[in-house]
Amino acid sequence: MPVTDTMPTAARAVAALMLAALGWVASGMIPPLMPEGTSFGIFREVNAALGLICGWRVTGKRLGYGWSNGLSAGLTGMAALVIVSLFLMSLYRMLELALDRRVQGVMEGLVMIFDIATEYALLLLHGPLIGLLVGGGVVIGLFGEWVSHRWS
């Protein structure tokens, strides 16, 4: 990786902030889809922080190489945000169950993470949420690419 790939750029900052905002807004659409009585705690804040990280490290790194690459960078960053968020929320849920002594061993815990992630992913198959995520990923990628051309 060239040294310049780790340098802060305006495109990286824009992608990070926009993906954090997308994570925040999308997190607001999820509580009505979950079972009644689900506690969310700092769910929005965690997803916004993950959006900031994915926007900087995944999307921002791939900006500045053309419009089609910018589009795919936005979608890749959005997909990374969803996958990392699903994994972390599933890990957290599995740890809650383990502390309640409902997990018998390490292997059962690892399998449970993926079972819980699958359940959560199936709950997220909601048209408006998918539209928001895909549309947001496209806008983030194209706007980030525009910023990379404008301020490079």
C-alpha cells in the first residue's frame, strides 16, 4: 500500500461522516422490526461509530479512482457496515446468553453467533430499510467521488 493511502483526505472525511449518518438513520428504522420488548441501549451510537470507521477505512480508501469505483466503494462501505454491525450485535447477544448460562461451550457460542446473525438479517429484509441502505450507499459513493475530484 502506498504511503498516501493512509493520508487523511476530504473524501475520506465526507464518506465517514455520511456513512455514520446512514448508520444512525438506519438504526432508527430497526426497532419497529424487532420483537416487542427488545432493549436497544446505545444501538444507534454504536452503529454511527461503526459507520464512521467503515466510511473512513473501507469507502474512503477506494475513492478517487473513477465514478464507477466510487459507486462500488459506497455500496461496499454500506455492506461492510451492515455485516460488522450484524456480527457485533450477534456477539453481544450471545455474550448475554452466555452470562445467563444458556451456552454450554465455546463452539456452541460461536455457532450461536451465526444463528443469531441469521435471525437478525432475516428481520432486516424490509423494503424501506433496504432502499435506504442501498440508496445511501450509492449517494455516499458518488458524493465522495465528487469530493475527491473537487478537492484533490
